[in-house]
Amino acid sequence: VQLQASGGGSVQAGGSLKLSCKASGIILSSFWSGQMGWYRQAPGKQRELVAEIRSGGSSNYQDSVKGRFTISRDNAKRMHYLQMNSLEPEDTAVYYCYVGANCRDYWGKGTQVTVSS
């Protein structure tokens, strides 16, 4: 299984970005039943959970992004997304997508998000 994250970039504070994560090499039923989400890691900090979404569609978010970020998934396309609005400089980090399936977690390589004030 491979995950490819995209959509990162540089924006000014208050701007928006949409991250995408495409899974390949995974059968649809495994993807459909899996939990997936996004972590981020800022320089000098530990990797932290940003948002995750379960197979039934329920989701949870880190407190600092609630109301600004929205996670979603498209099982048919084997993709999940992170819509990020009202970005703040504190959101600057490398964002990693993951998919939990087949009793393990799979990780993408990360995409850089830089928010300038």
C-alpha cells in the first residue's frame, strides 16, 4: 500500500489549502473499513494528530483546528482530504496522511504547509 499526499504550499494567514491523500495497492473493502487521517509535525515538535475519520464517517479533530479544518473521504476513489481554512502561522508543519487497514497503519511521505503572517 502506498499513500501519496498533495496540496501543500505557502499561503498567508487567513488563507486556505486542501490536502489530498490517495491510496494505491489497497483493495476497496480494506480502504472502506479503515480509519484514516492527518498528522503534522512542526520543526522541533512532536508529530501530532490533526484530524481523523472512521469508516462510518465520524471524525475528531485537534482542538486548535476545530471549526477551521474539515476532514473527508471518498472511498470509491480511495482518497481522503483535509480542507484547511483560516490558516494560522501555527499551522505551519509537514502534514502526513495515514490509513489504518489490514491491522496496520500506512503513511504517506508528507506535504509541507507554510503559513506566513
